[in-house]
Amino acid sequence: MHTPIMLTGNQIRAARQLAGLRRQEHLAEKAGLGVATVQRAEAAGDEIPTIAAKGLADIVRALEAAGIAFELSGGSLAGGVTFRKR
């Protein structure tokens, strides 16, 4: 079974910037979401965003497609966010 990745708003922002997606609009387009959803997600800061689980999954998929790797440690993101060069 796949463990869902739970990101904080700050991790989403950092991953977006590492991926070279300079504006929130770029991530929203790649994730198939509205800009307001990405803004709410990033505005959560150190907390997990209160957006739909599907929206968070769409953000994760878009970031992974842009070269971001999420390293889990014990089921959490303690391992961090890294850029994977293609």
C-alpha cells in the first residue's frame, strides 16, 4: 500500500522553487488546480495544508514530474525534499 505524502506549506513552496516553478501559477497549471489552492497550500507554513487530499496528491505528482524527490523517514518527510536531475 502506498503511504500518502503529507507536506507542509513551506515544503511545498521549497519544492516548487527547487523545481524551477517560479510562480504559484506554474505549479497550479501543472497540477491541474486553481491558483487559490496552491496559495492556500503554501500559506499553511509549518502546518499541513487544509486542502483536499486529492489536491495535495496532485501537487505532489506535479512536483515529482518536475524532478522533485520526496524522501520519507519513518512515514514522515523528516528525510526532506530534494531535486532529482533528469
